[in-house]
Amino acid sequence: MRKQRPIEGHVLLLHGLWMHAPAMRWLATRLKSRGFDARTLGYYSVLEDSEHAIGRVVKALQAAPGSHVVAHSLGGLMALEAARRVAATDIGRIVCLGTPLAGSGAANGVIQRFPAGRRLLGQHVPMLLAGAGHLPEDVDVGVIAGSRRRGLGGVLAHFSDDHDGTVAVSETRLEGLTDHIVLPASHTGLIFSDAAVDQAVAFLRSGRFDHGVGEAVAEASIA
């Protein structure tokens, strides 16, 4: 009989704007293959207000104390705010994938250029524009940013530095981060990247990314 891989910990997966929980299933499958008990949590990224969505994340963390979080884009902002509202024992490490911690220039571009821009972005506009503000205390937070410029965000925001087509690398940085790494992936590609999975696993296990293969990693399985 094949020996079962020991469970390394619970991982809650949060999707980003204009997505639903199934978008994170590929990533969940990859994390499960590494021994993590990964599960997705959905929320209405346009119709649901931030307070209600964050409250749902808080309840999920309290139901499985010590869970790690891997969150994409807007989901990362949700995770950080939820981490401020739970006890230190209720949450493990947080990995943000392409999260605009310093605020989203692309979101601001949508609002400025389109009459219905705010409606398109939904009720999380204030959070997207403001970013995280500051990081929760006593929580290891790592960010995986992308540098493949595929998406309209670069046109709308006129980024002056590297970006993933939606979020600038500079927007993913915030004082107090435990670690930060840049991979050759687009914004959406970050949730379908084997390299991002490798780095997320490294951070969940040790609190650090593997910079030995970081920015120089080959563009394999990146959308």
C-alpha cells in the first residue's frame, strides 16, 4: 500500500477580483500534492461588500486555527485584514500573489477612464485604492509578484516599472514584509504557475522564499 504523505497544515485559498473559488482549484490541487490540506473559499468580488467578505474569511480561519493563507490579488488584501481581526493562533503564514499592497493604479485607471468604472470594480474599490496600509503584527507575510506584462492594467495605469499586466511590482511591496520575490508570470498566470507553487510551498514551510531559483526560474507552466 502506498504510504500517504503527512499533512503539513491547512491552507485557505482566496481568489481575486472578477474570479470565483474554482479559479483556485488548480493551485489547491498542487498544494495538496505537496501534503497541504488546501481548500478554497469563495466570495462575491463585485457584489459583496468588503466587511461581509472579510467576515467570512475570519470565520473560516477561526474554524481551522493555524491555517495558512495563499491569496491572489484582492484576496491578499482580504487575508491581511482578516489576520488583524483574529487571534495570533488562528492564522499561520500568508502568501500574497500579485496583491496591490500599496494600492492599485490599474483600479484607479478604470475609475478615471470609464464612466461605469466604479460599478465594474464593485464594492471593494476603497480597499483596492488604499491597499493594505500596514501589515498585521506577528504574522509572516510573503509576496510573489509577477513581471510578465500581459494585461490592460499597464495601459490604464502607465506603470513606470515592471508589472504583471495588472499590478506593478512596486505596488506589491510594503514595509515589514517577511519576504518578497518576483517571477516571470502575468497577473492571472501567478495562480497557474508551477514556479509560484514552489515558492509558496517554500514560504509556508520556512517563512522564506527560495531565492536561489527565484527571479532566474524558467517560465514553465506560466499562463
